[in-house]
Amino acid sequence: MADARRWGMDLEDALDRDDQGVWPEHAAAVAAFLAISTQWRWVGSGMGGVMAIGLDYAGARAGLALAGIEVTADLWHAITLIEAGALAALNGGGP
């Protein structure tokens, strides 16, 4: 909700719309990302904290292969865009 306000969206209008969820053109990328969403690399960041540094690409490649997902350059690019947003969220930053 805070993100919606920051971008000037009318929250009531946004919540009443039927176009919520993943757009069809992004469904394959989201499905691929979810298939490898356990493959994060983490490092200690002092005082007992941890920080995500990105996906383990070897683990991601294996996970995608085992899930039967054919990775194209376009799909990989989309996955890395999702990864960048997830990194910001995991490490306490915004979009």
C-alpha cells in the first residue's frame, strides 16, 4: 500500500480492478523464478546480521533444468530483473 501511495495510485480503484496478479507475458519468468527461489546466497554482515547477495547461479541452473524449464536469453534476463527486485526487498531496500 505504501508503494501504491508513493506512485500516486488510487488504492480503492486499484483494489477493485480485476487485473491483479501476474500479467500473462510475465508468467513464465515468475514461474521460473519461483522454481529457483530457494537458491539464494547469503553472507554475514556483522553483528549477527545476514545479507542476500544474489541467486546461486549454479544452483539456479540445476533447479531450472530439473524443473524442465528451458532457459532462453530473454527468460534469464527476466529472472535477473526479478532477482534484482527481490534483493532490494530481502535486504530492506525499496524498488
